[in-house]
Amino acid sequence: MNREYLSWYSQRLHREMEILVFGHAGAKVLVFPTREGRFFEYEQLGLVASLADKLSAGHLQLYCIEGLAADSLYGFHHHPAERIRRHAALEDYILNEVLPLMAAKNPHDCTIVHGCSLGAFQAASLVFRHPHLFRKLVAFSGRYDLTMKVEVFGDLFDGYYDDRIYFHTPTHFLPGLGADWRLERLREIDIVLTIGDADPFLDNNRYLSRLLCEKNIRHQLHVWDGRAHRAGAWRKMAPLYI
């Protein structure tokens, strides 16, 4: 299986950014790590190995990126306005640096966005905001409203709210989409959500599913037994849904 390390200085983020690429051909998969994970996490957790057959056969090619959660959404040393600004800057980096790189390396017309836990939120936020760029979203164990309090998980923005938070939160801006080009493009995308029936974000996933149904956006919501917010479950999910 092809494994390639890439690194360059991003003028948008003012830092060195690293990527691991797995596979040589096929549909391109942009992979976000979890909150504490880095670009090599997907490999460390055994998720790359779970997709080895598809990667070796040239069906998929993974691009595992940095999520920068500690410096953005979970960067509590910053004001909430700065945290969401940094999240938006990461999006800008992906749109203008990572996606062009992926297109230059691989001409396949299908780009999938995938993430687990916080990475699922980042993946969904990106796809719902820019659906014309993608063909599929695969989100495992996500919380799609970071202002929501559930169990030990609090409002990441400490009560602060602005337009950036609204427009980067899928469950906030989706209800307002009417005669919008994004809505039409979202109806053309394959959307897969997974969650465990004992996971803290089950209700949030069901709420997102209801919103998608109300907007006639086709999708799949797979509810697994028990607590599926863990690498062992994700390793089983990945070959089924990606």
C-alpha cells in the first residue's frame, strides 16, 4: 500500500502543516482526526488497516490532515470569537491548499469527507457549507452543535455566539435553508451518520437526521448497539460505510 508524507508551510495558518496519504488511486477521502488526534491518528487507531483492501485495490485514497482542535475549537486560552475564527481559517486552508493538492495528485471525480468524534463535526460543517465540492460525507460519533450541553460536554463557546458560529454549525443553519443552491447540492450528496445507542450525542444525531428529512436531503443514520464512540467500533464501521 502506498504511504506518503507531505508537509508545507501554510501562509493562511502561519504554520507548518502535515498530511499522510494512503493509497494510489480511487475516490479521494479527506480525513479529520478526533479532538486530541493528529494527522497520523487514523493510522495509529488501525483505521487505515481496516481499509487496506480498498486502498490496495485502488478504490480509495486517504488524505489524513491536522484538525488543530487544541488551537481552535478547544483552544480555551483564546476568546471564543478567536476560536471560531481559527476554525474558519482551517476551512480556508482546506479549500485553498488541501483540495487543490488532492485534485493535482488524483483526478478521480469523487471526494469524500470523513471524521470521527470532533472530526465528524468538522467534516459535516465543511460539507454542509460547500456541498458542491463533495460527493459523500461519512461522519462517525459526531456532535453537530458545539453549543449544546450533554453529559460532561459543555458549550465550547461559553455562551458566546456570533454569525461565524451560526454558519459553521449544521443544526443551526440548516433549518434556515430554503431556495438555496446549497440545499439542492446537499440533496445530491451521499450522507452517512453513525452513532451508538448509548452514546451521549445520540439525540443530536437524531435531531440532525430529522432536519435532513424535513429538507428532503437523503441520508443514512446508523445506530449501533452500545457505546460506539471508540476506535474499535470505528474500525468496524469504516469498511462498511466509506
